Amino acid sequence: MDYVVIERIPEAPRVPLPPRKHKPQDSLAINVPDVALIFEGGGMRCSYTAGVVSMLVEQGLNFPKVYGVSAGASNSVNYLSHDVERARASFVDLVKDPRFGGWGSFIRGTGYFNAPYLYEELVESLAGSDDPMAFDAATFLRNPADIHIEAFDWDTGESVVWTKEDMDDWRSICRYVRASSTMPIFMEPTTINGHTYMDGGMGDSWGILLHAAQADGFKRFFVVRSQERSYRKKPFDRATERLFRLAFHKHPLVAERSIERWHHYNDLLDEIDELAAAGQAYVFAPETMNLSNKEAHLSKLQEAYDRGYAQAYRELDSLRQWLWGS
């Protein structure tokens, strides 16, 4: 598998955001050294798996490297910044913001999700505050654990990788997460240094960065899925195929990757299930998932977070047994 690592974003001045004053300085020491943590994307379905982020931070389970694409990249960043409040707010409280997005925003041409605002402008406006959405870049950068985020170059079809080495401050972190999360049709493409990116799930990972973690040498994997364990994708119908080919006629790779993704994704899930059966993977999967990736109802998102959080704690003993055998 070939990856491309691009140059860093040229931004000045590079001033990290100060840590939020009320946030405890938890230990960041790696204590699960041989396991890769992998977050699946899934848009607002990740309100459920944000509960897993909260549990891991509260329990001080510190993995050496976290992998995430699309909304899974947001979960990964919140995990590395040890921010339980932001883990929840990113997929729950955020919909209360009048600039969040929605169909009105989509019609105005700023996307169903108003990405530049959500990923960068909001973070800048909340710098140093105690708002739940304030981003603690200082803790993120201080954390010894690494991160692996991917996005899809819509001109070349390459999977582009960003790690901690590429991240100097909050701007670069937020820009890379936005690039990885750029949902086709519903979000404006993200351009960085002349390259335009879409959702990392269309790249070589097909939405779950198992093979990237394997390429880094990991043999054990904690995979956090955003769909039920039995879920498998279905192919697009002909009308949806035509829609994607029409919408991306100038960038046909986006359409083709979206259309063919279903069987690659399903094959990947079968591989993960085989690893789990062999004891090499622990898979967290929602007991029930009734949200779409574009869900914007506050009460439904809060309920999903609560259910994910509760399930994460119910599975904590099983996870510990898998991690350490005790």
C-alpha cells in the first residue's frame, strides 16, 4: 500500500491554544504499548462511539497510536487531547450552534455541515475558554501517543497520511481532520497546498485503518466501529450511481471510489471478524444503531452518546481481560 505524506500547512504565527484552565492534567504515559486504537468514521453516528472516547480517557487507557478517518479522526483528536467534554460536545452539543449547518446551509452552498466554521473558525473563536468545544491543542501535542489520519486526493486517488510529525499547532490539526472528514456532496472539498481532499473512507483504508496499523507493525487492535456488528454495506442503486457520477463528473475518482466502496468495506469487516476470532482484535460495536450519518436532532444524539458510554463501561472488564488477561 502506497501513501503520500504532504508538506505541512504554511501558517503564521504558530501559537498553540492554551489548555483549558479547569481541565485536569491526567497522566499521558503509554500503558497499553502493543495495541493500536482504531476509530471508524460514520458522521454523526460517532455520537455513540464518542462515549468510548470518554471511557478510555476517564480510565486512563493510553494507547501508543490512534488511527481515524472521517468522523473517526475527530474521535482520535479528542482522545489524544484527553478531553471528555469535547468528545461529547463534538457530536452532541455542536448541533445547537446556529452555524452548524443543515439543509438551509446546504441550499446556500456552504454544505450540510458548515465545515470551515466547525473545524477551524469555531476553535479559533473559543481559544483558551472553558467552552466544551474549545480545543486543547497543548495537551494533544504534549501527548506522547501518535496519530494517523488519512484523506483522499480527488485528482490522483491517493491516500494522503498525516501524523503528529505534520502537526505544529491547532490550525494544522483541525485542517487535517476536516480534510479527512469531507463527506462527498454534503461538505465542501478541503484544499491544502493546492491539493483537494475528500473523505478518507474513500481511500485505501475503506473507512477503517486496520491495514495502516498493520503496516506500522501492530499485531493487536482495538477497533471501535460505528455500526452494529452484523452491519454490511449494500451497493448503490442505479439512481444513486448516476447522481454520484453527475455530481463528480469533473472528478470521476470520487464517484468510482464511492460506488465500489461497499464490497471493499465488507471484505475488511470480514477480516476484522477473523482477527477477533483469533484473539488479535477486540471489536466494540454499537448494540443498536438507528442514526444516519447526518443526524442533527439533539435528543437523539444525546441518547446515542449515553448508550455508547454505558456500553463502553459494561464492556470495560472484557476489554481489560483482552488487553492484559486479568
